[in-house]
Amino acid sequence: MPEPEFTARGVRIGKGLRSLTRAGQIRISEGRVRLFTSYGSEIDSAPVQAVRASTPRFGAGDRARADLGGTRYSLTLGESDPDPGTPGTPSARRFVEAVRRAAGRGR
């Protein structure tokens, strides 16, 4: 199995007003974006070309939105990237950049 292009743990994943998990995981690998619960079961996945990711213009810097094949999810990641060598959740901005890079859309 190839190394994932992006991984974030401890992510709050919601759908609409409902929280699906408070310590989930996001993984971008093999051309797919996958969302997992804290127990490791897959919530949803879609090819990176079918995923739209963005950060809200107003609000906290730790939030992102992801549309996986027509289903919208709200994601709460870290507000800033952790220091190198320090464990922690990557920033929402880095997630959005990783989706765009994996889909070949650049910045």
C-alpha cells in the first residue's frame, strides 16, 4: 500500500447539524479522499476529482468544508500546522491544498 498523500487524525466530522465523529480521520491516498470514524470504519469516500474542499471566509481558521460526490461534510481540523516532529492535527488550509494538489488543480 503506498504512503498516503495526506492524513489527519482527531478530526471532528459532521454532516448538516449532526456530528458523525469527534475524533475521526481524513486520508488522501490512491486518488481517493476517505473519511473514517474514530473506530476506523469508513464514513464516505470519493475520487479526488469529485471532491470539492474549501475553508469558510468567516469563522474559525480550523474549519473546512468537503463535498464528497454530492454529500457535504463539515470538518474541524487544527487551526495551525503543528511544529515539525510534534504530533497534532494539520490545519484546514493544508487539507484544502492537499485535495487540490491530489486532483491536479494546483492552488
